[in-house]
Amino acid sequence: MFLAVQAFRDVQCGEKPMTNRTNIQGAGQQHVATRVHWASRMGFILAATGSAIGLGNVWKFPYITGVYGGGAFVLVYLGCVIIVGLPLMISEFIIGRRGQENPVGAFQRLHRDGSVWQAVGWLGVASGFIILSFYSVVAGWAISYVFKSLAGFEGTAEQIQGQFGDLIGSPTWSILWHTVFMALSIGIVIGGVQKGIERWSKILMPALLVILVGLMFYGLFFTNGGTQAIAFLFNPDFSKLSAESVLSALGHAFFTLSLGMGAMITYGSYMGRSTRIVRDAVTISFLDTLIALMAGLAIFSLVFSYGLEPAAGPGLIFQTLPVLFAETGPLISVPFFVLLTFAALSSAISLLEVVVSYFVDERGWSRTKACLIMGTLIYLLGVLCATASIQVAFRGRQQGFLDIFDFITTNYMLPIGGLLTCLFIAWVVKDKVRSEEFGSSGIVYKTTVLTLKFITPIAVLLVILHGLELLPFMEYGQ
Ligand code: PHE
């Protein structure tokens, strides 16, 4: 029976039969034969959009836009989403849907059993593991700020800003909130694809949208910073653009669209044959960008209405905004941090799902076992990140694990994973398989393949070289 299913799948893939996959992973094959799919297209879109929309949109995008000067950066970022993000997302969906397996298995299925390309899947599973460990700590801060908001922010600006330092400097509190967040993520992923991830995405995403629309309207129409925020985000001043900002926009496009680590491969593996990959990838990238811009409008309206500095950096939402929230009251601050928590949660479950799907498919573990064991290990690594006092020498200075993991994954692991994924689809996968999954072989298909062959890899290579401080035309001061 398994062999029959296998043979059928091989014919469908147009690849060589992979006879010994059945032997190595008996349970994995059973899983493939009965692989669960998303219950509805809407459920899939919400889950994948939920993965994409996260701390990257509400926390990182506004602050890097602030640091790199606004409108011109936004334009470059939009360009990066189109020429790098979108083609890569399509590639990941193709690999996932065709492979119907976790990233490690999917690369083998599209190439051959034991293929070296499975290493890209490995890299993805490792990235998911590491990213979730620190992501959960930052998400834990967001939950803690929901409660701080309920209690109200009081005191001088310095005192309010100081609360953040107190939180991150206190391992007890950071670990406590990290524990809560990881428990929530594990609880959802244990529920499975339809009853866990899809069901919760259907709750979290609409709630997030309602809150964000509310906050954006408040910012635009009820504060006097709205016009300035619009000008800041949409009026490009190209003199502010530097090579550094272009490369940051590119790197961010990766992170925010959850690319380069197999999250979209995994979610793609739960797609049925009827899904239209290109249309859905466009929808998801569009929604992710829209939410980032809306979050930017909400945040910068507040920042400008109080005459504050948009370029406050990473502390923008945990330090600068609370000072304003002391004026606006909990009616604005509580929804804001709930929004941040929801966004983080729907991303965290996709990170965990990549790791879990690997152990379920390849090692034959039950979902519950994989969630509990891997969730706990990720949690323990997160404890290291939550303890800011544990520091090691990295790139010439003492740093905590949170910063080190963030740096390594964003600058090396995701771009390398993305580069290899793109090369795999562009140069290794057969044209027939690719175009079948793409859904056409016309001009849009040809342009996408050309982009994937030449433009995307060069752009990503630049990001990697920049991360390694190897670009000759940049200045890297220590
Ligand atoms: N896209 C998420 C965000 O913007 C982060 C993420 C990266 C999630 C990679 C999954 C995979 O916050």
C-alpha cells in the first residue's frame, strides 16, 4: 500500500522513485499517505499570513524605517518584497506542495533520496529552533507589557523607559513570560494543522486586523501626528538612502515574509492540489506589507504627535511608546501590546511547526511527543536568551545570546537558506515540475524563473556578504 502511494507520488513528481524512503521512515510514509491539508483556502491564507506578520512587522519594520529615514527606505523595501520575497515565497510553496513533507523530506523528494539538498532543510529546522528561542523571549516582553499597560504607565519619562531595562535585566520576569509564551505556542501546535494552527490563525489574525485598524485610525485622525506620519512613510527623500539601508531592507524582506527556513515549505506541504500558489503568495506578501505599513502609520502618528524621535531604534515600542501611552491611557496601550502578542504567537507556531513536522515525518514521532520534547528544548535555549547577564564574546564585544542568535539567524542562516532554496528551484528542479506547480508556463512564469535564476541570488548574496562585512564598497567600523 505504501509502495503504491509512493509510486503514485513519484509519477506525480516526475522524479525518480525513492524506494528506500519507505524503509527509513515507515511512519513518515504513513504520514505522507494521509497527510493532512488545510481545511480551507482562507484557513491557509490566514495561517501563512500569520506566520509572516509578527514582531518583524510591528516591532522591527517601524524602527528600522525610523532609523533609515522613512519614505525612500519604504520604497526600496517594497522593491525587495517584489524581486526577492515574492519569487522565494513561490519557490518555497512549490517545494512544499510538491514534496508533501517537512523541509528535509521535501528537498529529497524533489531531488533524490539522500540528496545533499536535504541539508537546506536541516538548516531550516535549525533556524526555526534558534529563532523561536529568542523570539519567544521578545514575545514574552510583549505579554508583560499588556499587564504593565493595564496597570498604567506612570512617572517621569526616564522612569517609564527604565521599566524596560528592569524587565530585561531581571531573568525571573523575562523567563516567566517566556514560559507563558512557549506554553501557548506548544499548546496550539499540539492541536495539529487544522485544529491547532488553522483554528487559532482564524481567531488571531482577524482580531489583529481589527485592533490595528482601530489604532491606525486613532493615530491618523485623533492625534495631530497623522499627516506627518503619512509624509514620513510615503514621501521619499532619496538623499537619505545608503547601501546600508538597501541591504537592511533586503534582509528584512526575508525575515518578515518568514523565508529562508522552510516555514513556507512546511505550510505549503499542507496545501491541496487545487490551491493556486502564485495568487496566494501575492496575497500573503501584500497583506504582510499592508500590515507593516499600517503599524508604521499607527506608531509614527503617536511618535510625531508628541514631537518624539522616529529613529529611536529597537527600543521604539518598549521604551518610546510607553511614554506616550502614559498620556493616552490603557485604551490604546492594552490593544497595542495585545496586537503585538497575537502577531508574535501566529509566527511562533509556524517556527515550531517546522521543527515538529521534521520529527513527525522523518523520525516517526507523534505530534504530541515532538511538540513537548522539541518545545522544551527550544524553551531551555530561550532561558539562556532571557538571562541577559549571561554574555559571551561575539564580534569583538560581550553580548547576550538573544542578540547573538538574532544576528546569526537574520544575517546568515535565513539568507543562506533562501539563497540555496532559490538556486534549487531555479537550477535543479525540472521545468515541467516547476511550471506544473506554478500553474502556467507563460510570460509571468518565465519572468519569475529568470528572476530566480539571476536577480534573486545576486541580491541575496549581497545580503550575506554584507553580514560577513565583506562588501568592498561599504565601510565596516568596529
Ligand atoms: N515573519 C516573522 C515576523 O515578521 C518572523 C518569522 C521568521 C517567522 C521566519 C517564521 C519564520 O516576525
